[in-house]
Amino acid sequence: MPRWAAWFLFACWLGAVSTAATETLAHAQSATDRTDPEVTLSAVEIETGGTLVVQVDCRRMPAASRDLRLSFYDQGIMVFPHPVKGPAVQAGLVGIPLTAPPGKTHLTIEWGAAGQRLARKVPFEIRQGMYGEERLTVDPRHVRPGPKDLERIRREQEELKQIYASGSRSQLWQGVFQIPVPGEMNGPFGTRRVFNGELQSHHTGVDFRAQTGDPVHAAAAGVVRLTKDLFYSGNAVIVDHGAGVFSYYIHLSRIDVKVGRKIAKGQVVGLAGATGRATGPHLHWGVKVNSINVNPLAFVRVTDLLGGG
């Protein structure tokens, strides 16, 4: 056989091997792609104070690979079986802080595969919410607390931090959250609060009109984690709804539940009042998601969306 013919046959063989290797690699990559989790978000753009719903479809993943972890910067996101689609689809809730900078961002999903950890970034965009300003007059003690009050505030903040960091990982509620009182909303979420002429904070919940003694109802089922008179909040009730979600009811005139008790949606947790830093009788209702204060009214719509699949 001529030398040129031998080289030609060798080149053909080498090309065939290279093509087969490329096809094998492509097949392996395709198989890997098919085992990646499928992630969908409830929105690609969300306002500060909003809550993003994450759905992770694990049906094409091996069972051993489903050690999912979701995070948004330093916010760990609890995942739980989707209440409609079942355990093969995991859900998570991402609270967007009022102070989050607007612009493009992402959450991170991690999972196990072949003895290693894989990760992917899921992009979305934050839009700055438009919030107004309220000027209120209160007891000067609640604007410039003295040394003893400051120590009390420090202890209370530490206690609250521990409560919000140790909630149930399981979802304890079903269906849509309800508004705790029938009164009109008169203090929107996110407004800048100017007390006695000094900017103190942003409103982290929603205020509703209520008279002293009006019953306040639990927004959803859960477990009572705190019943206490707090310096700023007055008589307060905190309910753990699981999966990183808490609701709180403050300025109550009376508390009607006990720590550690399971409560049902609609159960009376106490009576409206004007305790703590308040200008008059009303209910302040708040919702936290993974320790982030979110807009409670927007969160109600989120639970409706989650319940509807």
C-alpha cells in the first residue's frame, strides 16, 4: 500500500474517533442538562418589600441529587413541598428588603450531583418601591429612650432575632392568608416614619383602623412563638407559619394566646389597642419571610398564587 494511502486511512480513523468522542461528550452533557433542576420565578421584576415565589422542579433529577439549597445573598431560603404540585416540586419564598438596591440581581440554587455540589444563578431585577412619608407625634420616651430603655430594647431585639431564626422548616399553613381585622388600611407599608420631627424608621408592616377591644384574628395557621409587652410594639403576638414565614400583631390591648400553642386561621390572638409607640388604637400587622419584613398585603397575593399552583 502506498504511504500516502496509509496516512489517509489513519487520518480517517482518527477523525472517526474524534467524532465519536465528541458525540459521547455531547450526550453526557445532554444527560447532565436533563438532570438539572428546572427553576421558575413568579416574576422577573419585583418591587422592594415584595416576595418572590421560587419553584424548583426536581422530577428529572435522581432522588439522591435533591439536596437543594436556595440563597439570596446572605438570606437562606427555606424550601418546602409545593402545596399543589407535590413533593417533586419544591417551593421557596424570597423576601426583598426595603433597603435592597434596585437593578439586576440573582438568587443562587445549589444541589448535589455525583458526589459534588453544583450551583446556578437565577437572574431577576429589583425595582425601587415608591413610598410616602408620615409625621407622627408620640411620647418622647419612644423617640429618645433613656439608658434603661435602650438596654431593654437591645434584649428584646436579640430575643426577636433568635425567634425569627429558629422557625419551623415545614409549611404550617394552607391556602391564602387573611387580613386580621375588617377595618380600613390607614398606614401603608414602607412609608418613612417621622416621630416628633425625627426620621426614625420605615414602616415595616401595615396599620388598620380598629377600636380598642376589637378582636384580631390570625392570618393563617401556625404556632405562637411570642406573647409579650415590647418597648416599641406594646403587647405583641408572633406566629410561626413555617417555611420561613412569620406574622406579628402589635399594639394589642390584650393577648389571648399562649406561647407554644398551635392556632388555626381566623383564631382570635388578642384585642386591638394602643400600647407601645402608638398614636391611637389600631392594629399593626407585619409579615416576615426569612427574617425580612415584606409587604403583608402583597404577601397575601403571593399565598394565593402559591395555592393556585
